[in-house]
Amino acid sequence: MKKILTLLILFSLLPLGVAWRSGNPRIYIEPDTMTVVSGTNTSFEIRVSDVTDLYGVAFDISMPLNELSVKQSGIEKSTDKEKNFLERDKRSIVVLSRVKKNENRIIVGISRIGQVEGVSGSGLLLKVNFVGGNTGIYDVKLQNITLFDSKMRQMNIDTQATTLRVTVVPQDKNPPTVEFTTTPPPETNKTLSIQFEWEGSDDKTLPENLLYSYKLDEEEWSEWKHTTSYVTPNLKEGSHTFSVKAKDEAGNESEVLIYTFIVDITPPELEVTSPQDGTQAKDKLIDITGKTEPNIKVDVNGIIVNSDSQGNFTASYSLNEGDNLLTIKAIDKAGNETVKKIHVIYKPRTIIRLQIGNLMAVVNDETVMLDLAPFIENGRTLVPLRFVAETFGAEVGWDPVEERITITLGDKVVVLWIGKKEALIDGERYYLDVPPKVIEIPEIGGGRTVVPLRFVSEAFGAKVEWDPELQIITITYPGD
């Protein structure tokens, strides 16, 4: 009882004199900042740290009691004795307080009861409940702090100022809004480190004070945090949802924002139906056709087309003369690729136009002059052999001893003799309607071999067309 009376004397005479004992315990307010909605109840705690043999404490709480209203009943210890620092050994304590509204301060004294030792360590001393009033920013401070031990000796204390800054905001019933600023594409082939970013807004809460909670798929909602980004762990293939919501300082929650995306790591199937690898094309423009997944992108050497709802696609490509490498890529919406490569050999068609009795010929729209004009003899049209063969790209060899002509065009070899109807085409015997013959041309000091027109089509696989009215011959090689 004597110690309690001493505490009451200390309580009434605050502040007291110089501390006697060594040590640097500290009394402080937790938290040091808080936001309160006008008209709502909240609280802060008075805590002690790094103390030895603490028996009692006395202090003032300086605060604007017109704006942060405190009732006498709002100054209380925790109902859980384990949380009260001075009751840790299950000893009783007494809490004395007086609210002096006109002085904007609360006088507080706390002491253990009886002939007992003090308590050492850190913990909770008191909780103060208050109601926020008018909006504004207010400071709550601890002053005139006195600590004493079980022998009623005052302790040295850490004199560092302890202040709680309270921001009172207006009542707010409007929820915040939240929107994504960074999301993956709706379909992606990434399974790791997919990033989401978002931002919120509110009519009364500053953006940096908004809290967010989020979850992936069916996971639990995260704790409320100020964070505005999230990176996923390794994901399985399939559909996923990411959800986020915002909460303002008044506790209003936004609607849940949901983003659905698909993780797809399977490349699309790809079948090229035409052309086949090694195709020899005769037209410069070729159609590449095939089948893949519906409604995805197909890239043919940089030419982009889309497959239809059945997965079919067609792309037109302009070939270069010679070997062309076609790289066909099927790229699905997630970015997975399947690639096929096809070689197409393009040898342009050669078109020769000749006219009976005319030394002027046209080769692929270019005019050339002949040494010998085509002519008709005994109902057979004869054309200059070397001109036609070399225009097709063949090599023509001449054996003057046997008067034998050998024509090589690719892998085809044609052999014929002057004056003979017999010929060899790739080793097989062939008979001409009219034997080849040499027409002497004095102007060139020699002659030119002519053959029947039908031989050109059958020996070289050319297509021959005849215009009887204009007597124009059109030879196309290759002919099919």
C-alpha cells in the first residue's frame, strides 16, 4: 500500500526530478503515424522497451482533445494479461488516469501492487482509444515521463521525443477503383515471371495510401499491401486468372478486377500441302498452301497470312530464278512456332514466237533476228534447230564427220543425223516426219539445220501452237 501511495504522490507532482539509476529504457507510442476516418473509433498503444526492474511509470499524453476525443473509459490495459508488460508474472497492477480536456493532456500512472520485484524487458503498458473529429493533421506526444524500480528509485530514460502523427480524413463511402497497367498477352508461352502491374484511384485517399490485395487462380487473397505489382511463379499450361482489389483509408473496397490469360507452350501443327520439297516451278508466282491451327499467323519468307477458321492457309510468293528456300512458320497466339523448309526450283518458261518467212522472232517479249526464217515444205513446217534449242538453254554439239547433232538439255539427250529420219531421245529410237537438213546461207558462209516443228515438241517437251491465219508459231518451254 505504501508503494501505491508513493505512486499517487508521483502522479500528482509530475514532472519529477533528475533520474538516479543507470540504463536507457524508452517509453514510446506505436504506431508513429496513422490515418483515422472522422467519427470512427481507433486506438494507439503506449509501450516500453529495454527496461530493468520496472515497478511503475507516470507520464502525460499531450493531444488536441477537441479533435481527438478520449473518454476516461478509453484508457485501458489489455484484457489479455499476457500482453500487459507489468502483469507478465501474473501480478496485479493499478492504472490511474485523468483526462484534462481544457489542458489538452491526459495524466497517467501505472504501478504494480504489493511487495514484488519489477519487470524487465519490453512490452505493452497501455492502450488509448479515441474518436477522430474534424479533418486535419494532429500530433500526440508523451511528456513528463517518470519510471521507477521496485525500490521506488527513478530511472534514467531515453529522452528521445516520441510523437504519433494522426491524420483525420472525412468519412468516405465511395470505393476506390483499380485498373491494370501491365498484363501479359491473353495467350502466352511464358510460364515463369509473368508480371502484373496496376494502379488505383480514390476521391479522398491519396494513391500512395491505397492498399491492395491480390490472388492467382484459386489461391487465398494476399494481405493488404501498398504494393502495385506482382510476378507469378512457374505456371502450368492452361487457363489462369489474376485478381486484384483496392481498399481506401475508410475501408471501402473496390470491385474485384480479374484478368484471364492462357499459358500455351505447345507449338502448332503445320502441314504444307503444296508445293512439295524439290518442286520445279515453271511460273514465277507460286501458291503455298497448307493446314495449321485455326485463325493463327503464317509467315512465308516474310509474307504474313492468317489461317481460316478451319486452319487452311494460302500464301502467294514470287520466286527467283533457280533454287528458292521457302521457310514456312506457323505462329500461334501464344508465340509458339513450328517451322518447315521447302526448296522450290524455278526455271522460267521460255516463249518463242516465229512467223513463216519472217526473220524476226520474239523471245519472251524481246525481238531477235534469225539467220534463217521458218518455212513450209511439202506440208511440213521447218524451224531452225540451233536457235530453238539454245533459246531453251540446251547445248548443241556437231560432229562433221558423221554429220551428227547432239543436244543436251538438263538430263535429256537428243541425237539426230543430217538426212536421216532416225533419231535418239534419251537412248530411245525416234522417227521424224522429215529428216533434218542443212540450208545453206551464203551471207554467213555456212548453213543452218532445220527440223520439223513436231520434233521440237516431242523431243523437248515443249508446247507448240499454230495460228494458220497469221502463220505464227508459238513454242513454250516447258510445255506442261
